[in-house]
Amino acid sequence: MGELGDTSNDRESRWRALMASAQDGDHAAYGELLSDLFPVLRRFVLRRWPNAHDTEDVVQEILVSIHTVRQTYDRRRAFTPWLMTIAARRAADAARRRYARGANETTVDVLPETFYGDGAKSEQETSDDQEAIRRAMALLPAGQRQAIELVKIQGLSLEEASQVTGKSVGSLKVGVHRAIKAMRQALERNC
């Protein structure tokens, strides 16, 4: 019995077959696979943090990562180790975020009130900011845009993004750096 529970040959075979069908475009098989994985991944996360309030969020992050890199699964190999690698990485990412957040948080007895006013952005201003970012991203060359989407928006590690794109980690680092610089310049021009 592994960390994800019973790793019987039947379940492994089923998951491999469902993933292969999903890679071939079978949406029903993909939905079935994700439904099978959800409770297993939930148990996996709860074993790491029994009292976690964000268990569902971490499971969703794992499922999003699986979706993002599903084409990297090699049908000739076992599915469970591939799944566990993704789950462990996302869980580690969540642990780092939790630790960083905890290190910077302060408890207070009474929360300060905030008021809508000069210092706060309106919904329209926030929407305008998001649209400006979308426009700045649209100006990027395809490779830089892909690097930003995978690493900064989807939250993949450079290694995972490298697997998805086939580009080297160094190339992706440069792409992200150049994309951020180009977007910053585009946003400054529009201010």
C-alpha cells in the first residue's frame, strides 16, 4: 500500500488506460480519471497536513498541474509515479507558500477597518489594469508569452515548463525575464 492508498494493478491499469484515452482527446475518459484521482489526492494532502484548511485548494492545484502537463505522460510507463511526482511538487509548493505566509503574518485582536476611497482601486480600475496586462502579453513573441503563461500564471516550475515546451530551463529563464521587461515597458508607455 503506497502513499496514495491501494496501488493495485487493476487501478494502475485503469488509470493508464484512462490517461491514454484522455491524451487521444476522449473527454469522458479524462473526466472519469479526474473523478478517480480527486479522493485519492485529497487523502494524500490530508496525510501531509491533517488539519489543513486549504486541502481542497492544494488538490485543485495538483489537478490543474496534471491538466497542464498531461501530454508529458509516457504511456509506456507507470502512471502512479508520474502522478505522485506532480502531487509531491504541488504539495511542497503549498508548504513553502504556507511557511512564507506564516512567517509574515501577524495576529491582531481587532482587524482594522478599510474604506473605499482615494487609496482604493475601483472595480473599473482593477479591470483596466487586467486589460492592460492582457494587451501587454499579447504584444510578446509567442515563446515569451508561453514562458510567462506556464511559469508565472500557471505556476509551473522551470523544470515542468521545460518538459511541456521542450525548451531548456535556461532558455525559459531568459524568456520569462525578457517577457517581464517587455511587459513592464509596455505598461509604462500606456500610463
